[in-house]
Amino acid sequence: MTDLLPDSAQLSVFLSATLVLGLTPGPDMILVINRSLGLGFKAGMITLFGIMMGGMMHMTAAAFGLSLVLINLPHAYDILRFLGAAYLLWMAIGIARHGSGLDLSHADQATPRPTSRLLRQAFLTNILNPKVILFLLAFLPQFVPAQADNPTQRILVLGAFFFGIGFVIMALLAALADRVRHWVMAHPAVLRGQSYVTSVLLFGFAAALAFSNRP
């Protein structure tokens, strides 16, 4: 695998940039923290797995050039952008009205399973954001030599490192949120407050996505 990685200097830059980006708050991180605070570590990890599923699909599409469809077809990008913004807005409203929203301890076989719902919501939050794939298309190739004869494999390996680091960071945040969960649950005002803060942040991300210019 070492022949698919950039040289040590470039690899250090890549890992440092990935770490900084992983610590930068975004809708995925906010959602993982919200689910972990409201429903516990298991719910946070289910949410994280849903996000990673979406991220891996974005990475694969970027590696195999499918992202060119979004670049060459402006309407495709705009449709996906507005769908993503609408979904984030819907999530923001739902969390504001119902808090973290799901109770994993009262799953009913006759209704959609809470686990599936958490996974689906997280996946859609990520996959409906076209900025993810365009970011990967802009970021990862910078660390692939122009003369490389295997750029697809190199992008996939770098993407695996990128999402692996992101996974570890958000898993640690989920664990930290779970540690303070019982205190938060004992103070309903704090729980409601974090739900409202989450809603405001998701609303902001939705607005930024909806009104952003096409790259």
C-alpha cells in the first residue's frame, strides 16, 4: 500500500489538513453529537456509520470520475443541493419540535426500526450534500502525483485515510457526549437547549448550502 501513498512530506501535510478538517464542526458532527447526547453512544455510532456510508459513496464517485456529472450538468448539482438543503431544514425542524427524537428502548416491530431510521437520516444528510463530493474532488487529487499511473487507487486509499480519521474523531466526540448524557438528561432545560442549538446550526448549514454558488 505504501506505493499508493504520497511521499512523507506530502503525507504529513495531508494528515495534518485532514485532522484540522475533521475537527471543524459541520452538519455530520453536529448530528452525531446530538444523537449521542439525546439517545446515547449506540445511537451516535449508528448515526456515524450512516454518515460514513454516504461518505464512502461520495469518495467512490469522486475516484471514478462520476463527480464530473455534477460539474458538467449544473442542473444536477442544483437539484442535489436544494434536496440536501431541504433535508437539513426538515431535520432542524424535527429536532426543534421533538428533541433528539427517537427512543431506542421502545422499538416496535410493527413500525420502522429506530436503528434503521437513524442510519437512513444520517446517510441522507451526507449523500444529499454535493459539496462533499466536490470537496473530495478538489482536495484528494492534490496529493496524487500528476504522473501517477494509478490515480483511482491512490484517491481511494487517501479517501480511506480521510474518512478513517474523521470516523475516529467523531467516535470520540460521541463517547464524550455519552459521558455527559446522564447529567444532560437530568436537566431537561439543558437537553432542550442543545436541541435548539442543533436546530439553529442545521438551519444555518441548510441556508449556506441552498444559497451557495455553484463551484
